[in-house]
Amino acid sequence: MEIRAIPTALDGVVIIETAFVHDERGFFIETYHQENYVAQGLIGEFVQDNHSRSARGVLRGIHYQDMTAPMIKLVRCTAGSLLDVAVDLRVGSPTFGQSVLVELSAENKKQLWVPVGFGHAFVALTDGNRDPVISCSNYYAPASEGAIAWNDPDLAIDWPIADPLLSARDRAAMSLKDYLANPAFRAT
């Protein structure tokens, strides 16, 4: 099935719209077809899939893995709706600290390609189940992970929620200024 790769304001972050078949029985979609992605310049081999469920108002992120275990993420939502966010963490990039926000839902079937050098976060928007599935190009490596505070004023992300439910790790995430003391990524 054909895909359409839509560039965003952040170089390398891409919204993916995939053709799908829908009829009275339901739908069928190829959520990943390596040749189609490579034809669009999206090169990455995935080794791990993560599937989670979040209640409305849960916010996860802004997470990344540093260059000791760099990770591309391909994100989709299989139930409900999420606001998915990618943040440029490449020091020296003209878009450093800027973000892209995309609604991913079971209905729109969009995906977001988050390359190495970017933080990733999402907030659950709807009642009922919200199930993101994240394909990862590297294995989860706790020693390589980092997190930036979701509400850091230097990022100025326009979240649709003021008081999300956060994990202990996300409540303790560093500021962007702290990240700059020992950045994980630099623009090339």
C-alpha cells in the first residue's frame, strides 16, 4: 500500500499517511512496509515494538535515548486519540527546542516518524482506551535514556492540558537548560 510522507517544520520529523482498505467488514492497513518507507527517504530497521494504554490526561515524555543507544520511533495510535509531540534536541540545529504536535488516532491512522536527535512525548486526549504503538529502531536501554520536563517554559509546548497525570520519572525530568549542560545530541 502507498504511503505519503508529509514533512514537518522539524527536519526529519515526518507525518505518514498510509493508504488503507475500508469496507463493511472493517479495514486493512500495512502499518509498515520497509520498501515504501525507504522510497520516501525514511530509513530505519525496527527491533522492538511497544504497546501501552493510557487513561485520558496521562502524559508520557519528553523521552529520548542518547547516542549510546540511539532510537528512531515510528508512532501510531490503535485506539482513541493522542496528541503526539516531537522536540528537536540537537544542539546547534536551527530548530533546537522547537516542537511538532500531531493528533494520532485510530480514525485518522496517521503515524509520526521521530528520528534520532528528537525527544518524544504524547498525551491521551479521549475517554476510553488510548493505545499507542511505538516501533523502535533500538532496544530500550535504561542507562541511555533521558527526559526533559514536559512543561519547560523554554520549550513553550501548547499542551491541551494543564495538570496531566505523570510518572515519577516524568515529574523529575530535567529542564532544557540542564540538558544543555550535557546534551545528548548535536546537529551535524
